Amino acid sequence: YILMTTTVFLVLNKNKVFKLSTLMTTWTKTPSLSAMLFLTLLSLAGLPPLTGFLPKWLIIQELTKQDMIPAATLISLLSLLGLYFYLRLAYCATITLPPHTTNHMKLWHTNKPTNTSIAVLTVMSTMLLPMSPMLSS
């Protein structure tokens, strides 16, 4: 979780995002960082092929083994609330575009290279679960 959260904060810091309205304009400036943010947010949401899914699955599985069904149900419902939050951020970061007005200043792509630590953390936070069978054998 720390790995994925660090990646999200590094990407937001690199793009200088402080509000959702500035998050919507990052796709036009840095599409590679926006794609990294999108994958990391999906991993934080706990979608199955990504790294964030395994901890949630193991916790819910252990709670059901211990006959703590109300706690497992509550965690599952709160996980859905977190899924809504992360999907909303991912939608704002990648799919929406700012409205075009005549006095809107055009934002161009920046040619700055992507920070290496952001790239490594993104790969680790999204691919750790799919690569875990290869690492364990």
C-alpha cells in the first residue's frame, strides 16, 4: 500500500496537481505520467489483475475462515467505497478533457523525461501480483 500511495503522490507532485480541475489537464501535458497514475489508481482500487487485489482478498478470505462474516461484509462494502473514490480520480485524470473556450490557454506536451523512481514504483505497484508466481518458484 505504501508503494502504491508513494507512486500516486510522486506523480501528482511531478504534475503539480492540487485540485481536480488541474488533474483534468494533465493528460494533455504529460500523457505518460497520466497513464502511470491511471494504472496505479486502479491498483489502489484493488482490481483483480493488479497488486492491490491480493491484500484485500487475503484479508476477506481469512475473516471468512474465522467466521467473522459481518466484518468481512463491512470490509467488502468499504472496499467498494474506496473503489468509487479511486475510479473517480482515474476518470478525472485520463478520460475527461477541460472545456475549450476562446480565452483558454493551450497546454503543450512537456519534453521533460519521466522521473526514474516514478517509473520503477509504477511497475512495482502494478505488476507485483502478476509476477509473484514467477518470483516464488
